[in-house]
Amino acid sequence: MTTPFVLSETGSGRATAYIESPKIITFQGKTHATWLDTPPEGFRIKIRTLDHATGQWGEAVTIGEAVDNHGGPALTVDAAGYLHIVYYSHHHPFRYHRSVRPNDASAWEPMEQFGTDLTYPTLVCAQDGTLILTARRSYEKEPWELELWRKPPGGAWTPQGPILKSQHINYSQYAASMSWEADHRGMVLTFRVYEQPSYDTPPVSYTWVGAIRSPDEGRTWQKLDGTPIPLPATRDTADVIFRTRSADGRNAEAGATVLGPDDKVFVAYSDRLDRSAQGYLATPREGGGWDHLHLNPFLPPALRNHALIMSGGMAATSDGRLILLAPLLDLSDGDQYWGHPSTRIVRFESTDGGKTFTAGLLGGGIPSEPQWMPSVERATGFNELPATPSVLYTEGGRGAGLGDVLKNHVLWRMLD
């Protein structure tokens, strides 16, 4: 496997986090990779470009600042090659730029701001160049929502409204992943929602992983079988794949998803307890419901008792392979899973449409430093996915708080 390239040695504690936000774009012989850095002056959005003709990376370009370690970027490209990036916010307006020149990340047009109390952007580009974004909207005394926004070419960012909604006030977290169907009109949105209606210790919480589909670029939404869904959808009306509650001592994790041949939906998720986690790959069953393939048995024998957290990236390659990346860690010490020093990235690969897998660690790394938050290039509309996909990930600790300035490694590598 290709040796990783170090993009930065000053990455933040969540340099490549929120992997549903696309961070790698390949277009006409160049690959652009963006992340959340922490140079001495604070949180900054950085981007570097690989020229495939020379095999050389350019210098890092600073696009703007972020409010804290939640303010990382989402990146896409339109048909003409102009790059578009959204970043900055953690319960704030987003900041947006378009590149000055096509397929060139060295200069950016003036910043635009939009939205209220938004976090966790996902970003894709429609056939006509309209940008479509989802993000969490937080409120002080109302249930939090997943909002959808649009920006037509030359126009302003405009809210369409909420498409998912918590059933509780207080805290909710949304991890949403958008994928275009083959006609570049239909889209599937998969999600993991964490609801915390109580701030008691330990908190009462619920998680649900699911999917909804739009036949018309996100204007209307339905279950995968075509049943219309009134908006905003909830855990009682969406197509829910898996759900947990803290009363059972369980939590659910999920990551970015992809569509395979014939627009088949693949959703990876984990069922996590304090000292273990089991990973699954869910696919829609003909006639309704979901099939759930247990992934832990595909791990090498020495790693099968490790916790498999499916908060990673996924790729369906042009030669028919399905690749999943996920953090794998040893929780036998009872420590918390987030940023556990034993964390490494495991790669699953299937050549039979997701029926069976081989698995192994990416390898390398600094002992006692976690390798995690793997963000794989995803199809956002006009990026040209290479036959061999690539991944960004973070090597280093989580830090103690939202504002920690750290010196983590930000790594890029091909998944050959």
C-alpha cells in the first residue's frame, strides 16, 4: 500500500473529523485535500493540491479561520472545475468561498456568510451547478434539526427547511451523508442521529441510523420503497435501520456511505457498548427491511475482540470493489473510545458486492498515538473518482477541549 504523505504536522484534534463532509476532490489531473489545522495563530482551514502529472504536492494554502475544532470544511467542485468550500461554524453562520480559477485552490473569492446556529456541513453539486448543503441547526428551546440549503449559480444561499428533526429539546448531533444516484438527480441521505433530552449524569440518550431518498435533488423525500415522508422526518417516520437507547447501555455509530451498482445503498454502522463494539453493513432487502452483515468475523483472528467503530469512509470503485475504512481499538482497559491511544484504521474490501470481505490494518503510525477519522473521497457531483480512491486521516490525540491547539499529523494515502 502507498506510503502516507504528511500534509501537515499541526493538525487539530479533529483535523479530518466529520467524515460525512467531503474533503477530497479529484478533477482533471489534480487532487485537492482540505482539513482543519492548528498553527500557532489558531484554527485554520488548509488545502493542498496534488498534481498527478508531476506527482508533487503544492504548498498548503490557508482559506480562513474556524471557530473551534468543530469548524472543519466541506469541499465540492462544479462542472467547470470551480471549487466550493463551506467551513468555520459551531452554532454559528457558515462561511463560504468559490475558487478564483477552475481547478486551482491557490486563490479564493471573497467570503460569504449564511445561516444561523449551523454545524456539520455536507455539500454536493447538482447538474445545473446548484450547491446543496445539509447541516445541523441548533435551538435554545426547540428540538434541533437537519436543515437543507441551496445556492444556485450566481445566487445566494437559501434555506429549503428542515428534513430531519429530533423529538427532544436539548442536545442532538446529526451525521448526514448525501450520495447522488446514477442519474445525478435522485439522491440518498443516510444519517446517524444522537438525541440527548437530559443532561443528567449519565445522560439519557437515543441514537438512530437510517436513510431517506429524494427523487428530485432534495426537494421532496421518501422512504427507499417510495413511500412519501412528511418533513421533517423523525425516528418514527424515517426509514430507520438501527436504533439504541442509553438505558440499554448501547450507542450507535455510523459514517459516510456510498451507492453501488444499480444505486444499491450501503450503510455501515456499529453497536457500541462500554468495552466493545460490533460493526455491521446494512443493505436494503427486496420487499422491505434491511439485511445486516456482521463485519467483526472478517477481521484477522488476533483483532476480532477489538471494538469496531464504523465511523469511517466508504468507496465503491469502478472495478467493482467495495472498500470500508473504520477505527478499530482495544477497549479492554475501560477507557473512553473517543481518541483512545490504541485506535488504528482497518480496511475492509469486498469483490462480491458486499457479501464477504477481507480485512487488515492500514499499518504504520506512531505507537500510543491514535490513527482515526478516515475521510475517503466521495462522489459529490462532478469530481472524477480515481480507480484507486484516497483517504485523509488524523494521527494524534483528541485534546482536552474544543479550543486546543495541537500538533497532530494529517495524512493522505492511496488505497491501492
